[in-house]
Amino acid sequence: TVPKEGAGAKAEEAAIGRGKRRLFEKRETREKPGKDDKIIADSAYNLACVYAENKDKEKVYEYLETSFKLDKGKAKSAPKDPSFKEFRNESRFKDLLKKYGS
């Protein structure tokens, strides 16, 4: 089960924000993604799942896009993920998947 939004989710969200800033700064100077990219992508994807369960669409799309930017493989998982069942037919969801290669 996906935990409801709470203190843990807020702490993870704050960490992702800090991580995103560092990673995007680092990415400008390197070609290959680093292992930190995968960790942030996994965390962002998990937060998107939490927000999907809580029906916070803006946060879902924010964290899905972050996840997909850092790990395009996540875009292949999302269409089958039960957390996003209610989003599968939305054009915004489809556009994100298309943009990141699913």
C-alpha cells in the first residue's frame, strides 16, 4: 500500500527538491547520468504515487516529470502502475509518456 501524505512524504519532497537542484547543476557539466539521478528518480516516482493516491494532480505531474527526466525507464513503468489508473486516459499523462519515450 502507498502511505498517505504526511511528515515522511514532506521530508522526502524536501530532499528531492534539494537533490534536484544539485543534480540539474551537475548535469550541465557531465554527459552520463549518475547514481544519484536514479535515487532521485525513484523517490520522485514514489512521491507521484503517493500524490496519485491522494488525488493531487499537480504534484503527480510535477514528480512524474522529475522522475522521467532523470530516468526515462520510469516512463515505461507508469502506464502499468495501478497508482496511475485514474490518470491513464488524461492527455497530460499521455503527453508526458510520449515526451519521455514510453
